[in-house]
Amino acid sequence: MNERTDNRTNRADERLPIDELLPELRQALDERASAVLVAAPGAGKTTRVPLSLMNAPWLNGQRILMLEPRRLAARTAARYMAATLGEQPGESVGYRVRLDTKVGPDTVIEVITEGVLTRMLQNDPSLEGVGLVIFDEFHERHLHADLGLALCLQAQSLFREDLRLLVMSATLEAEPVAELLGGAPLLASEGRAYPVETHYLAKPVTGRIEEAAARAVIEAMNRHDGDALVFLPGAGEIRRVEGLLREALASKRMIPGTGAGPIAIMPLYGALPPDAQDRAVSPAAPGDRKIVLATSIAESSVTVRGVRIVVDGGLSRVPRFSARTGMARLETVKVSAASADQRRGRAGREAPGFCYRLWTEQEHRMLQPQSDPELLGADLAPLALELAVWGIADPGEELAWLTKPPAAAYAQAVELLAELEALDAQGKPTAHGREIAALGMHPRLGHMVLQAKKLGLGRMACELAALLSDRDLLRQTRSIDMRLRLEALRGRAAGEQPDEAAVKRLAAEAKEWMRAAGITGDAPQKPNADSCGLLLALAYPDRIAQRRGDGRFLLRSGRGAAVQELQPLSSSPYLATAELEDSGSDSRILLAAPLALAELEAYFADQLLTETEVKWNRQTESVRAKRTVRLGALILKETQLADAGPELVADALLSGIAEQGLELLPWTKQARQLQARIALMHAHNPSWPDVSDEALLAALPEWLSPYIGGMRSRSDLGRLNMTALLESLLSWQERQQLDEEVPTHIRVPSGSRIPVDYGDPAAPVLAVRLQELFGLQSTPRIAGGKLPVTIHMLSPAQRPVQVTQDLASFWQHAYFDIKKDLKGRYPKHYWPDDPLEAEPTSRAKPRPKTE
């Protein structure tokens, strides 16, 4: 053992359950390149395992990287291990998190957050100088942990067979992980936990969780000794519970306890400054008590000293990405049973404890066993860019995953990256995309910062990036105007005064982004923040919005959005929206800034689409031509055109006829008759043209286009001769045959030419006065004798008295009954006894014969 381990403090003398397993773990990693360690909470794996492997022979002077899911956990673990060695962080043990690094030349163990590993791998895929990567608290299944493991496995197989990988977890189905690591040995250690008495509610919580949590805390603090750790879903709930507890302290409804000092109430969540987080996890002063109100940040990795009471709200806030809308939102969900057990165990780390669960035993039985991997519900744009830079085209096939990225969300992420010019048409990273990836921020923000740098707006972009990466700086302000947040960050808040610590933290983060992007200069450009909307539009080009009225907007993507409360930005013609809440048909706009049309035309010129649209207008029944300038679903400009290409006009006119039907054309009775005659011939001989309305509509361009040149309205169409158009579909021979076989008129015995009605081509009608048919023995037939006409026998008053297709039978039978009736009504007319021998007449009686 080297001198670093000889200088350990008495913390090393404390026996922990993991100590018994350390020899077996060292042997496993001596023999294999990978291992899986499952150790219950309190076993000591986070701080004991890295120290026990510092002198492993295979390490050979290389470093150990240990991934922690949160910055607080990384700092705390590194400090604890350094203190164990009697050192300060940055010597043998250091940490590397965003905006805070303590690593020196002699550092052997680096505790890092998961995103840091991704950057290290991109800079050096072989991880030269690293002998072991430890994935701690892997059961939380953060996206960067899954990505880091997938990349490390590929690096191990391609570049570094000697690279060791160790996956550690408190609650995890370890067999799939061991299989993913090539059948790695699986080791398990029992934790050291004191008994925890668990209390459930008698009935489910109704209303807000804050009131139930406050009641439970007051009851527990009044009944039990020790400090309390309260799990709540987010900072908003923490603030409200804090207010209720301070009221309880002031009214003496919650008392410190016999001989106890004051009760301190401390929040603990990711956006707090590091010193505030450290105070929350540190032991209370002797004789004092504290209540830590925490998000899931305190669920694992971090031990909050002195806790004997856990109050668990049973909720967690997780990001959910919608492939349907392309937007992410924070969703409050019930914790899994595994997470609930993790939280419960916090009460039994140092002594017997108590856990108050704000749900019923029946509800507990319905909890999901494990939490879903973040990969399944997150915005995958950062992941897709990292993989593209790594050289992965198909992540599902080229990398080994415990859970593969969802195909729909991944495809949408690739589309966004192409829109941000980070990927080319083949899906490969552009030079711009590699610059974005190197910044380590979300691709949207990275694109904004790099583009803003070219415009001399780099500082403002970095300030916006810091603001957008954190919770809202003006939590009580109802205005959605992002410019107010920017002014508040610059110390010029006009209304709500932001938290000073948050301002300092965000200002430091903005400067760090400036350093990373190579942006110099301390004075902010554009003090009035006029360019805020433009910069937001660069980051969120798919969320550029155009006003539709009444606070409603249309997004470039085609979805709707709305400003819920009337405010100045409600009437802005254009907005760049940075944050939306996906709810219903219209998403709620939470953060935005005004955007000028001139800015869209200038900075998005290469994305504007100019279209000449020639369309049929149903209301005016005419072709209208216009030129539109579009940005996605947004119409920025629209100009009516007096002249358009004749072909476009003709196509639009045909589309209008197809849409509204052939009734737009000037049909005459003669034209419809001709159509019916041709249809009859087609029915008996399919080689004839099909002139049904359906067929004519389907073939409009073929038969109508040659005749509509220069026309653009229904009134213009009125000049068409539909009879001539239909005749043009027939050859000369067909026209002759048509007149012969399907005549327009039939000459009857009286000498009259009677028109045939072809309204029903299957049953043409000859309507004729009965007396004109005297002497006609059989029914006339058409279509080459194939089809008898239907004869409507008319009375002298032109009313039908008989309908038949069998004239011979009519004369033999029905005629005599009809004759009696008609003779009585029309006595002056001619009603012979023998109609076949009688002289036909179109008059009342035949003309007398002259000798």
C-alpha cells in the first residue's frame, strides 16, 4: 500500500459491508475486463471500491474514472474519499463537474459527472491513461450513463482490451448488465441498514401534495428525534412546503423537541449553488435539528447526515419528449418501488428510523418495479449528435445497449440536427456540428452561440444559454418575455428581483460558455436586448411563431401555440418561443421574445420557400394566382398575380372541375343526349369511348385541355360547345354508326320524327301519341337491333296511358281496354277497331282521302 493510503483518517477504520467483498472484486477485475457489483444502500460501494482499486497491478499508473449521476454526488464522494486519505480534493482524489474541477497531476481517482465522460471519449476514444471506468448508481439509467457505457464497450472492443469497466448499482436487475458486458462476473453485497418503521396513509392524498407533506413532517418531527429528509418532485413544491413548515414553527405546531436546538429548513435540488447543497447534506450543529426538502437528487449517492425520518411524497419530475410534437416537457410521475425503497433506506443509514409514505399500501402494490430509462423519454438530439461525431450511423445496430434509443424520437432528433446545420444530408456531422458537440451544451443552444458569435452577439447568446439551461430566473413573473430575464441577469430587473445567488451562478455559467466558445469582451452587446428574439429563433427555428389572433399563434412546425394571459407579446406579429408546454391542440407559450419579419427575411433567407400558387377558388369559381413566401407552415408574404403560366392556369382550372364536378361545364340538353347515346354504344361495345361523368372527370386533361386555353373561370367555360367536344371523341365512322344505330329520332307511321330520350341509356324512351303508331306491328329496336325502345303511349292530351316494350302484345290485348276509356274522353278523335289496319295520324282524325 502506498503512502496515500497510509494517511487515511479514522473513517477507514469503520467497517462497512462492502469491505468483505473487496478481495473478490479485486480478483474478478484481475481476471476479467468487466464486472457488475450490486450493493444495497449503505454498503459503502461509492467510497470504498475506488480506493480499494487504486493499487491494482493492472492499473499500472493509470487513472480511475468514476461516474456519478449528479454534481453534488460527485463532489461529496470525492471529498469523502480524499478525507479518508487525509488529503484535500485535487490530490489523489479529485472531481470534474461542470463549472467546478479539482484535479491535479497526482490524481488517481477522478469522480466525474456522466456528461464529462462523453466529452472525454469524444476527445480521446481510446481513453489513454485511464485504466478503469466505474459507473456508479447505474440503476438510475440516465441517458449519459447508457451512452457512456455503450461507447466504452465499443472503445474496449476496438482500442483498449485492457480497459476495465465496473457497473455498480444499489437496485438493479444485474443479469442483463452482466450479459451486456460479455458475461461479466456478478458480485453482490448486503447493505448495512438499520430497521426503518414504515407508515402508510389510510387513504390516498387528495389535493396538493404539499399540504399532506407538511402535515406528515410536523407529525414526524413532533414524535421522533433526529433530522428529516423530505422527498418532493420539484423546487416549486419545496418552496411551498418550506412556507407551510415555517408557519408551523412560528405557531408552535412543530416543536424542536426536549433539549433540542432550533430546527433549520434547508432545500436541496440541482439548481442550488454548490455551497447551499453542501450545507444541506452536512450534519446539523450539535443539539440542532434540520429538515431537508429535496428532490430525487438525495435518493442515492449522497448521505444526508443525521437523518432518522424520511417523508416521501412518492413523486418525481422527469423529462418526457414527445415525438409527435418535437417538444420535451417535465412530467410529474409516481416513483418506482425500487426508488421508494432507496428513499426509505435513507432513514436507516446511521440508526433506526421512520419512513412516512404519502400513499396507501394498496397504491404501493401498484407501483412500477423499476424506473424507466431516461433514454426512453428524453430529447435525443444531444445523443444523436454525440453518436454522429463518434461515427455511428445506426445506433441500434452498431452499439451494444441495455436499452436501444426509440426509433421515432431518434429520427426526429436527426431531423432537428439537420435543421441546425449540424448534420449533412447523409447524416454525417458537419464542421459546424463538431463545433457544437465540442461546446458540450444542447445542440440548439450550441448552434445559437456559434451563430451569434459571427453576428457579434456572442455574450448575449451565452447569457441566454445559461438562462435556458436552468429554471426560470423570474419564477413569479407572469410575463413570457425572455428579455426580462436577460435584463434581470444583467442586474437591471424592473419588477421581480431575482435570487442573487442564482444570478451569480448563471452569470458564471455564461462566462464559462463564453470561454468554451472563444468569445471575448465583457460589455454586453445590445443592452436593450433587441436581438433576443433573433437568438432564440436560431436556437429554436422550429418554434418560430406567427400571430393568428387572440393570443394564438401558429408555429413553423404547423402546430398551434397560445399565450394564456393577455400581455404585450400576445399581439406580436412574430415570436421566437423558447419554452412551450405541450398541452392539448395549442401548446402553452412559457418563454418567448418578439421577432421582426425583417430578421426572418435576413437571417433565414436560405430557408424561405417562394412558391407560385395557382389554385381554383371555389367561392369565386375562378382560377386565382398568388406568390407566397413561406417559412415552414408560416406564410410571411402573399402577393396576387395577374398573370401566371398558361399551363398552371389550365391545370388549376381542371382541378376546379375535378373538385366541383362536370356541372361547371355548359351542358345543353343536346349534349347530354349525345353523352347518353355514346354511353349506350359503350355498354354494348366496350371499345367505344366511356363518356360517363366518372370517366370524363378521370380523363379531363386528355379530352378537355385542348379547348380551355386562355380560360380561367366558370364564365369562360360557358364558351365551350359540349356537343362538339363529345363528338370529337368519336371517329368519322363511329359518328355514322352512332346516327344509324342510336338515332336521335325515330320516324313513326304517321310520318313524324319523334326524339328518343336517352336519359337512361339502358332503356331509351320514345314518347309518342298512340294514334301515330297505328299500323306499326312491332317495337322499334336500336343498337343494331339489340335494344328495344320503351314506348310511352300518349293520350291526345300528351299524357302516358301505357308503357311497353312489346307493341304487338299491346295491340292484341291492352289496346281495346284503353280505346274504350280514351274514346269516352276524346270522342272527336279517331279510335279504330283494328289499329294495325288503321291509318296513323298526328291529327284528331286522318285527313279524308281525295279521289
